[in-house]
Amino acid sequence: MNNKIFQTLLLAWFDDYGRKDLPWQRCTHPYHVWISEIMLQQTQVNTVIPYYLAFMQRFPSLDVLAFASVDDVLPYWSGLGYYARARNLHTAAQIITKQGYFPDTLEALTALPGIGLSTAGAILSIAFNQRQPILDGNVKRVLSRYQGIDGWPGSRCVEKKLWQISADFTPAKRVAEYTQAIMDLGATVCKRSNPICISCPLKATCHAFVTDTVAQYPVAKPKKTLPTKEVFFLMLINRNRQVFLEKRPSKGLWGGLWSLPEFASLETLQSSYLVSALVVQQHVILPTQYHVFSHYRLRYVPVRIYVDMATDNITEQKGYAWWELECVETLGLAAPIKKLLIQLHQGE
């Protein structure tokens, strides 16, 4: 099949079956497209929709986002994961506002924090109707199966090959619809698990379908045993039903978010100044829980300690504060921490 037929069949399918009512499709202003594309990185559409709606209501324009503080932004990302995305969004908004216009070239967009080639390609094709290829996870899957590409798509040589295929298949006209179409096909038909090949407009010449090897593509990432890191989280609660939280450094894991104080062992937690400086009323070690990151598995043990005081000098240090349990849902918190505090609040 030549590229023209591939494009024609895909666009015809999109016209009949593609998604056209997603919140970010109602306005193709570069700001709206950019926010949605960042949120959709490694995150499913159904998960993104409520976050996108809340984010756009709070930050309806680039200027509003740029002039907000990062502490205002992070609560609207709480639970969405990959928090560097939110920090990069905020920084990039400030850069764009300062320069006075939204970048409309690949070079200018990829120079901004948090925007790679595929995200830049999506913004340029959807918002500016420029002929630019994309290569997100959905597109990698479609092209790997269609062309029968051997090798893990995350490897440099395979990714380079897929970029070339994506560029060759991207049309000069209706590029915005094509970009949405190939992403939609991967998300709704050519799915990772249980693909609906019978409904695919490309099945007649898809290598994987014709050779009955759909399950073999894309080639899986070589398996690697994830290391496990164990930490102990201190849940310090005072008589006013306030929980003691610390602000994490702006860079690194959960950067800029509020979190429970973290310790490498139960002994260091119990002997810490935070505990020894207070009058402990009750001390409970809660069941171990787990959270999986891309590079390691976190095993964490919450230690709940009730203390008989409302405030004290442990909050004099910058980055620490007592927060009302009723307020925790409005803070920028990582998903595991938010879950623990909501459980605590509901059980109080």
C-alpha cells in the first residue's frame, strides 16, 4: 500500500468513527492543545478529561498560568503523576509570556521545558496545521504492527525507523485530522491488549494482521527486575486534627509537592526530632503499601502518631506546616500521600 492510500483509508475511518467531542477538541488554540498533549503523555484519555477541565477552568489562558505560582498549579496535577510535567508547564508558560507569542516552529517548541519532538509535532499539526509527524505510544504501536517492525520501539535504532515511517505517512493536507486519526486508531482499535483488528481500516495490508502476529508487535521492552526502595512515612496528627507536612525540594521525586516526612527506617523515624520534641499520645504502625514508578518499586510503611499539641517550634523551619485534614484534597500531593491522608480524614 502506498502512503496516499494509507492516509485516505485512515482519514475516511476518522470521519466516520474518530473522536471529535473530547474537551480539548472544542478549541484548537495552541494553549489548549499544548495543555492537553502534556496531560496525555503516558496518561489515558478518561483519566485526563476531569483534570483538563479543572485545569482550564482555573488557568483559562497562558497569562493566567504564567502569573500563577507553582504552588497554585501543583494541586491541579495532584494524582495525575509525573509531576515534572506541571512544573515544566509553568516554567514554559512564563517563557512564552515573556517572549510575547506562542512558538510555531519545531525548534522553538522543543527548546521549551517538557516539550519533545512528538508533543511539538502534535501542537504544530493540530494548532497550526503544519505537516509534522508524531510518535507517541499509540502511533508507535500502529506503525510497528502495520509495518512489522522488529525490535523494541524504545531503542534508538527502532525509534529512528519509526520516525521515518511516521514522517513518510503524514499527509500535506488535513494534517490536523490525520494526527488525531492515527492517535485515535491506536487508542480505540489498535489497542495494546485485545485490539479490535476486524474494525481496522488498514487490516488488509497490516503485516501483523495478515501474518497473524498482532500479539508480537510492538516488541516488548526487555524485562528488567525493578529494585525496591523502602521508606517510612510519618503521619503526625495533633489534637486540632491537623497533619504535619513538609514541602519537597523543587527537583526530584514529587518535586514541589507537599508530603509526609520520610525516613529510611522505623528507628530513625522514632528517634527523629519531629517525634521526640512532641508529647506522643498514640503510636500506630499501619500496613505496608506499595507504589510502582517506572524505575523502581516503592514499599512504604505509614506510621501514624497522635500528639497532644496544636502547634510548636518544629514549624519554624521553612517548608514545614500543619494542615487541616479537611484541606488535604486542595493541596498538591502525590497520589500515595493523598490516598493516605484522605483515608485518615475519612476514618477520623
